[in-house]
Amino acid sequence: MASQLKNIAVIGASGSIGKIVFDALVHAPQFHVTALTRESSDRTFPAGVTVRKSDFSEADLVSAFKGQDTVICVVGLGGFTEQKKFIDAAISAGVKRFIPSEFSANTLSPTVLQLLPVFEQKKEVLDYLKAKEGSGLTWTGIWTALLFDWALENGFLGYDLSARTATIWDGGNKAFTLTNEDQLKRAVVAVLERPEKTANKNLYISSVETTQKQILQALEEATTSKWTVANTTTDEQVSEGVEKLGKGDFSGALILVRATSFSNKEGLRANYAKDEELANDLLGLKLESVEETVARVVEGSS
């Protein structure tokens, strides 16, 4: 099977995580990459990439998937439920591997599902894939937790590089794992290069095991400055997130995504190095340094 996962179709290549995954494949010469987009999309792609526009009907999806070895789905919240349709089309087209839209918090944690009920849709997709294993389609789930350098740079983790301010939850001593962009890229390529070893598996990856306080200390060292800290609690943040979502404010969902790593709720299983079995060794991935990652992001932002 190892020589067969060469033709890769990506759904959601223009999204935040989709761009990272897509870039990894485009720069791996062993793969032929197809971007599957909606007919209305005006997104442009690099030379050498096949762009297949689709109306996303089942018949057209089957046609688009013909000849593809792998379908990688990197859709956002609005597309989670559509993945079952993609899976059915992949089976009909003879696709060998389906990688669902995970790349985030631990969908197998009931606490995460309680925080983010929309992730129940991800869990349903995983269950659906397992139920279809007899069809000849294999699958791989890739969990990264939050992305470290990406979310540090854009402020998603609650650290403002320009203002030198940080929002710290519950004292900031709870440990969790995070994954850097390039580590995610390496992981996706490694999964495809190890089709037999990664078939029908949930794979947890990580770059660092850290805490909010350790990240803050690394930031203060890298910027040679004392940062202003706003202390908050899980209860305050989760209440705010739920309230905003109830009013239709999507930023509430982003707070709850942060809660899947930062909160003090029991059962998050957010420390993949302790709570799960890391797939780093299986995929040939090395752990990285919090301080070096922070220094790199700070240097790039100046």
C-alpha cells in the first residue's frame, strides 16, 4: 500500500488549517495534489496543483474522487456534517484513505464535547468511519490540540505580542500540549508515507508540553520586558463564551476552543503527552522547545 497514497485530494484547502495542510503536500514532491473547491470559489492555487471545481453533489464528488488515493478534509464548523457525504463518495470512488477534519482538541473527551457541542459532529464522523472499515476505506484522525506558533503570532492564545499583555487562566500552571505549524505539516506527510502503520488510528501529536505561565516566562525573556497580566478563571471564560454564542457572537466559540486546553475542567485530556499515547515516534516527529518557538515567533513579529 505504501506506494499507493500518491494522489491526494484536499477539501477546505483555503481555510486557516487547510492552508497549512495543503502547503505541506504541495511542497512534498512525492504527491500529486488536487484542491477540491466549490464552483463559486475564486481562490487561486500554486502552479502544478490540480483544481477541481464541484457542486458537491454526491455524483460529482464520486467523479472528483475517482483516481484519488486519499481525501483529506479540513473543513470548518459549517462543514463537519458534510463529511459523511464525502466519505460515502470516497467509498464509491475507491479511495483508500480518508483523513477527517480533526487537527484540534480531543474529540474523544466527553468534557470537550460538553464545552463544544458542535464537536459531537466530529465524533459522529469518526464513528461513521469506523463503521465503514469493511468497505475498503481506511481512515486516520490527527489531533494537534491548539497550534502553538500560529496561535501565538495571531493572538489566539491570549498573548498580545505588540501590547505585551497576557490573559492567564486559573494561575496558568495547568499543563497541556501544543503543536507548531511545521510539526503538523510533517505529521500529515508522515501519515501518508506510513499507510499501513497509520490505518484506522487516532494519532495524537505534539511539539511541546507546557503551561500558560511557562509561555509567559518565555515571552518575557524573549522580549526582555515585563508583561501585563490579566488573570481570569475557567468559570469566567466559559460563561462569557456561552453567553456570546447564545447571542450569535461566534467569538464565543473561540473562547470555548481555548478552554479545551486552558480550562481546569476534569477530563479534558488536553495533555497528549500524559493523557494519551503520542504518535510522535510512529511518525518520526521530535519534541520541540517552548523557548525556541517563542523566540522565533517574537523575532518574526518585530
